[in-house]
Amino acid sequence: MDEKQLVSQALSAALDGALGVDQIAAIIEKPKSSDLGDLAFPAFQLAKTLRKAPQAIAAELAEKIDASGFEKVVAVGPYVNFFLDKNATASGVIHEILTTGEHYGDENIGAGGNVPIDMSAPNIAKPFSIGHLRSTVIGDSIAKIYEKLGYQPIKINHLGDWGKQFGLLITAYKKYGDEATITANPIDELLKLYVQINAEAKEDPAVDEEGREWFLKMEQGDEEALRIWKWFSDVSLIEFNRIYGKLGVTFDHFMGESFYSDKMDAIVEDLENKNLLHESKGALIVDLEKYNLNPALIKKTDGATLYITRDLATAVYRKNTFNFVKSLYVVGGEQTNHFKQLKAVLKEAGYDWSDDMVHVPFGMVTQGGKKFSTRKGHVVKLEMALDEAVERAEKQIDEKNPNLANKEEVAKQVGVGAVKFYDLKTDRNNGYDFDLDEMVSFEGETGPYVQYAHARIQSILRKANRPVNLDNLELKISDAEAWEIVKYLKDFPTIVKRAADNYEPSVIAKYAISLAQAFNKYYAHVRVLEDNAELDSRLALISATATVLKEALRLLGVAAPENM
Ligand code: ARG
């Protein structure tokens, strides 16, 4: 039973049912300082009904309560403070962690329900931006968190590989492109073409028109148009896959926008049959005034489809194919309006499952306080940033542990892990500044800090060279710092659920930092290996801590090296 439950039941019994267990559980607090116990019940609410001062109520309750399951129960002013039985609590949680290992905190809340996660989704022929990195890293973590809770995540890379911009790009390629140059350096060269042709199209309507026509040809299945487009896509994917390899992220499906090119007619017809399509200046729109949204533009005058047309087909396809319980879209906050419109159109068409579609937005990343831009040729060399992170990690390892055997591998885990962790510890909706020095630092609230705490525990356990035997162990928690750790360990399952409910990996990242800090405090006060009387309790405690740190990092897609 969890301790809130324990406390609420004891209180409800002492109150002769004046308040129900659930009512009590809702008002129980965690005291600010652990001197005041582990849980506290404020007696204010009872003052009216019982016509007594809260202080008096608290005092009476503390007297009357059956305190046998606790270390002690005392009244302090208007509060009843509960001190949990430390040894019993620790014994329960540490046993559970050491017997279930990485499965500690697993649940079957999802009952195997499918959760497609739309993530990463870079645009072919364009650089992989920092926003795509965020989507990749956040989506991957959410997938792991949902899987832990018994859902079946389906990671889908909804590549941006369809639209008028590819028509323009074909125009540019025909005018200036050179196959060999592009093959050698595809993203850079295609971006150059893209920037150039967009500038031209702005000046010269004929160029714009040509791009429009090429896209129309693509949509009509023109062989040449599709051959060039497919080539752009293939060379781009080679580059993207290299980044995914470095990040260690995989996908269940690569289904880009082009996948829906033959699936849009159905939804457009459907909207038409439901009388939702209206003509406006020659284009077809769905009016969304009652949702307080601008009309959704579904088809252009020339019949060309748009981003939202593809997303409509995508949503329907995912419902039909996966019969999802939830459908997540990890896409930057600047597309909030798009997803509102998307859901509203589906709602208008009577698809109530659109309520299960969730846009999971995130904030913008800056560098030196400035926005990253990819369109104007300020290419974000994301891959270079990742490589640089690994190099810096290696430098630090060289200083700390020059003889480390698998230095290169650990440097990758630390460097890449640092970038991911920094991203994930930020509240999703906030942005952050991309500062490699800070990310890779072993001090502060960073990935390497957490990894280092884990590696340190592993090294203590190796030194102890003594298996943690739970069978006859009477666990003893005699240090305040140890008790702090136990409370964090006990919290982990709740933390995982909170992260899932809010689609917020930062809840887990922040937790991992706190747990690592609690361990470091403990380690600064307690010579784990020196006091033999409690050696086994201490080894069990730190071993459980390492297990949970590692699992928390895993949920963030960050490795936990044994040595660093
Ligand atoms: N390719 C888009 C972009 O880079 C993101 C696509 C997000 N997913 C979606 N289903 N709309 O902005």
C-alpha cells in the first residue's frame, strides 16, 4: 500500500469516518522539511464541522491514531505529522527494485493500445534542423515512457517530401543543377538551389509558375518529375539516417507526406459529401468559424493539395490502420494552429476520434540568443554539433579517467547523451540556448552529472565485490541522507506516470537529477564501504539507486556507462 493510503486510512479510522479515505488523501501534504515528517494532515478543514480550533483537533487526532504502522505520529500546531517507518518502507521499495530491476515502475495501463507517434519529420532536400532534433528526441522518449506503461508506441517519421517546394526544386535543378555536385553533398547543394529558386520565384512569376507546374506533374504521376523527386529523397535520407544512427533513434515506419498522395481524394470527397467544402476565391475551404479558427484551405484553384490535406489523409489512415487509443504529433509550437485546424476539420466531418489526437508542441532553440534559421542558408550543422559534443566529452574523460578502456564508446554515450538530456530536461514548451559547454559539463544539471553518479555507484559495487543478498537482509536506514534517497526511489513509478500524462520527459530528467544529487549528498556523508555493520543495507540502497538512475536515463534515450 502506498504511504498516502496508509496515512489516510489511519486518519479516517481515528475520525470515525467524518472524512473518507479519498477526501483525506486529497488534502494530505508533503511537509517542506523532513524534520516535520514524511506526510502531514492539515486540520483546518475540520474546524468548521467539529467546531474546534485546528490545533486542538490535531492534538486529539495525534493521540487517538493507531501509530503502530509508523515511526511516530505527532501534532505540530494545526498539523498532524506522520513519520513513516523508515526501515520497513526502505525494505519494501528496495526489495521491489532489486527483484524487478529495470521493470520497476512498469504498468499495464495501456493494455497494449496503439499510440502512433508522429516524430522527427524533417523535410527532404533541406537540412535537419534543431527543431527536428527536438521532435526526434522528445518523441523517442515519449515512446519509451508509453511502452513502459503498457502501450504499443508506433514511431512514424512523417517526412516532408511532398508539396510545391519540390516542384520549385525540380525547376532549379533543371536550370542550374549538377548531378555530381548534388550527390557529393546533397543537402548543402539542394539547399543552395532551394534558396536561389525561391528568391527568383519571388521576383519572377514565370519561375513560380514553372514550380507550380512541376508539382502538379508530380501529383499527376509524371515519370520524369517523380524520378527527380525520388532522387532528392534518396540522397536526403542517406544524410538523415546518419544523424539517426548517431542519435541511436529508430523508427517503426518512414511514411512521409508523399505516402498519402493517393489517399487524399477520399478525404476530400468525404468532406464534399458532408457539404463541408466551400469555394472561396476559387479554392476549396472548410469554414471553422465556430471553432474560432481561420478557414482551412484544402485545395488550391489548380487542384493542388496542401500540407493540411496530407495531414487529413494521414490522420484517417492512422485511425484505420492502427485503431489508435491516442495519436501523438510531436511538432514545434509554431504549428499549433495547424493542428487545431486539422482536428477541427475532422471533428466537423464527424470523426470523434479526433479528440484522441494530441499535438505535443515544444519551444524553440536558440544559439547565442538568436533563432536558428535554415531557409536563408544559415545551415545548422547539427551533425557537427553532435560530433563536437562527443569530442568535448572525450576531453573530459581524458582528464578524469585517462585509462578508461572503451573511451571512444563512452565518449559517444556521454556526448550524445548530454545533448539529448539537456533538451529533455527543459520543460517541453520552453526553449533553450544550445550551449555545448554547459550541456557536456559534468557539473550542474546535466546528463553527464547523472551518468557519473550511476558510474560511481557501479565502481563502489565493484570495489565492494560482494553480491547484494536480500534474503536475510534486515534493511537499516540510519542516515537522513539515505532516507532522502529512499523517498525518491519510492516516487519513481508516480514520476513515470506523470511524465506520460503530460507528455513531458522533463519530469523524468528532473527526477534523475534530484536522485543523482541525493546520492552525491549521501556519498559525501556516508563512507559506504567503511562501516561493516550496515554494509549490506548500504550496498542494497546504492544498487537500487543505480538501477533507477539507469532506467530513468533509458527512458530519456540516454545510455548509462558502467565506467566513465
Ligand atoms: N515536416 C514538417 C516540418 O518540418 C513537420 C511535420 C509534422 N508532422 C505532421 N504530421 N504534420 O515542419
